[in-house]
Amino acid sequence: MRVKIGLSIMVILIVLAVIAGCGNGGGSSDATPPPAQPTTVVVSGAISFDSVPADKVSGLVYANTIQKPARGIVIEAINAADFSILATTSTDGSGNYSVTVPVNTNIKIRIKAQMLITGTPSWDFQVVDNTNSQSLYVADSTSFDSGTSNLSKSYNLPSGWGGSSYTSTRVAAPFAILDTVYKARSKITTADNTVHFTQLLINWSINNIGTSGDKTLGQIGTSHYDPSAKQLYILGKADNDTDEYDDHIIAHEWGHYFEANFSRSDSPGGSHGPGDKLDPRIAFGEGFGNAFSGMATDDPNYVDTGGSSQATVNLALDLSNSNGDPSSVGWYSEDSVQYILYALYNNLGFSPLYSVFTNQEKTTNSFTTIYSFIAYLKANNPSAVTTINSLLSAKNISTAFVNIWDSSETETNNGSDPKALPVYALVTAGSSTVQVCGNDQFGIYNKLMNRRFIVFQISSTANYTLSISPVTAGGIPNYVLSQSGQEVIAERNNAVSNIQSASGTFTSGIYYAEIYDHRHVNESSATTGEVCFDVTLN
């Protein structure tokens, strides 16, 4: 009897269940389907690198190493099985990244020593190994399963320092270089957010040493910008000279990249240092490089480290120090130029300087010197003339020059040789002979008086002859004639004492030239001394 009751109840329950499952009209169901399984997850985190501070007394201080965010660098999520790229992004200003990847996939996070942005503004800065076919530096994480839930993956890139020497891969070095580039690039984009930077390869290697030779072997001579290749080379040889943590060195050389690609530099290049009396073009170029390093980092303390354990200070400068090096003060001094430009940055900001560099200075109808830059800066900023003049006076540079050549010859600082003036000798067609004298008393190739400048104006297009005649017995004249930054005609290889002349049709306009004795700009242990030339234009 109880069995029958139980069966009856079961039948009733089944019937009720069927009825309950029927909707209005019959056949539809209100049951909630199971949630769909995710097909992607988000992997996010922060990327940092070991940063070793450079001290102006102790060199690199590894005990004070800190972790800095790796900003603006390219991040890729890589399929660990076939190395295909699953996602690409860049870190933000705090070093954070986020990528979306497939679920249940074995992946790696690839950290690339590259800053890449397309559109406006745009840039592509890469740190590559010049001793390994210019391969891009990358750091890969260990592989992990993406799973089915969002993941947090942060990574710090180590310096490789083991306590008394480098004992493991110096992973952080390329990213330390890029951190300085990030600062330098940011300084430009604060003044011009529409700029398009040309691609820049930054060649760094642990083999890069201060010996000149084969760059593919690391023999780069020094950290420098190569204008022919349009690339940077940075020292990296441990216990000799490493520059990856010398942020002022990196910013200085990046400044030359900026100058060459967005402005103009007429610097002849070559060796230089504090206290040198220089060709005014290299004085301006190197003074700008030093000043820009302070602008980019907002730090006036310029430090270059090297030596055993990177504990030697090769050079320490205070860009804000108005005293500077007393052995060289004036228009021929990189020390004077760097002080003036850095002080102008502190007084006027970066934008007025950027405007001159990228506009008038780029096409100036003179050599690029402190005179051309200041003449344009005054014209653009008349309210700042008093400030500008006070800075010029502090470095014994004329405040009265009215144009880019100081054609009114107001400069009185002759660097201890009266024949160093005027800076530009004014030559007039059909007029009397002008004499210019060069010398190698301050050194050769790029020093003060190795090359002398002239300027002249052609009022109407006609045939003219510019003649350069040795006055000093044995004088060997060479010259380069230019107009608006473009070479017109030159003789750089003459090694015989004779008259040099440039003849032809000269269109109306202003021309300028450098004139020099062949021996004053060619490496030689002999001292030539003073050599004078007569210059005529007929």
C-alpha cells in the first residue's frame, strides 16, 4: 500500500514539473543558459630598470641603485610556442603596460629597447648592438600560462652588478639610455607637439671602447653622434668608460642629433675640452650640447664617469656656474656658450630657444655661432634683450653686434691675439685688399684662428673672382665658400703654396667663407705658426 502511494506521489510530481516547465503558449523555457567562457584575458603590470646614480665625486654609486620606470618603451606579448606576436603596446609615463591575449596560452612578455610612436608627433628610437649586426636589445620574461583570469606581471631589468664588478648580463643599460632619450624627446615635444623625429639608432655595446677603428668591433673612439650615418654611438666598456648611466653624456649626444636633423651645425668636429680656445662653430655646437643636457634633465650637474669600477670622474661641470673656466672666456669658448644657453633656458624657457634653432638658425646666411643665434634670439624676443646682454657681458662677448656676422666689428675680445679679430672680415667687390691671418698657437684643426672667416655681398649678378694670395712665405691657402648653409665652391685639398681663386657667375646676395692654411687643419706635430693671406674680390 505504501509503495502505491509513493508511486502516485512521484507521478504527480512529474506532472507538476512538466506543467511548471511550460510557458504561455507551451514549448518555451525561462532557464538561464550557463555563462560563456572568456576567450581573452588581460595581462598588465609595470616595467622598471636598475638606475645607478652618477656622482660628481665618486663616479657611479652602485650602492644607491634605484628602480626607475621604463617609460614609453615597446612591449609585446609573444606566443612561446611559435614566437608569433599576440599583442603590442607601449608603457606609459609610469612604466605601466596592458595587453589582451588569448586564454590558456603559453606566452612571454617581450620588453624592447625601442620607443616607437606613429602619427603626430612620431618617433622611432632604438638601442642596438653595433658589435652584433645592430640587433635590437630585448628582454624576454619566462613563459607562463595566460589561464582564464586577468594576470599581473611586473618586471625589473637588472644592472648586472655583482657587488664589485658586473657578474651577469647588463640588461638595464639599453633602457637607462632610453630613459634619457625619453627626457630629451619630451623637452622637444613640450615646445612642438607636431614634430616628426627621424629614426635614430643608438649603438651601445659592452665592447664599445674609447679606441678609434672598426665600430663593428666596438672601437668607437668616444660617445658621439655620427652625422654621416645619422646614428649615436655610446661607450659601454666596463672598467674603462661606460656612459649608459651618464645621462648628461647621452643627452649631449642626442642634442647633436637634434641639431643636425632639426636645425643646423657648421661645426668642423674634432677634439675639444674645457679651457680650449675653439673655432666659434665648434664652441657653439659643443656648448649647446652641454647646455641641452642640462635642459633635458633639468639638472646643471654634468658628470662623466669611467675607470675601474666606473668610480672615476672624467669630467664634472656645473652648467649654472657663471665663473666657469677662466682660461677660455668668450665667443670661442664652449664653456661660455654652455653657460649662456643654459641661463637663457632658465630665464626664457625652452620654446624661444627651440624657435631659433628650428627656424632662423637652420637657414642662417652665416656660420652657426653664438653671434647668429643671439642675433635671432634678440630679434624674436625684444623684451629679453637686457637679460641676454647681461649674460653676454658675463662671458666677455660683445653686446653691441647688430647682425649675425658682427659686420660692424664691435667684438673686442681677441683671445689674446689681436689678429683673431674681426670675427668676419668684410670684403667689398672692387675695393682694397683685406688681409686675414691664421695661426696654430692654440692647437690645430678646430681651434681659434685655424680658420678665418670673411663675408661679402654681391649687389647684382655678374662674373667675379675671389682671390686668396699667400702673404707669408710658404702659405698654403684653402677655402670653403658658402651661401645660406649651402657650399658654393671649395678647395680643401690644396697642399701647394700658390694663389687660390674662385671665379664664375655670382648671383646677388650675401656669401661667406672660411679661409685657412692647409697645415693648420691637418694633423701634424710641426708648428706652422702665423700665416697671412690677402683676399680680393673683383
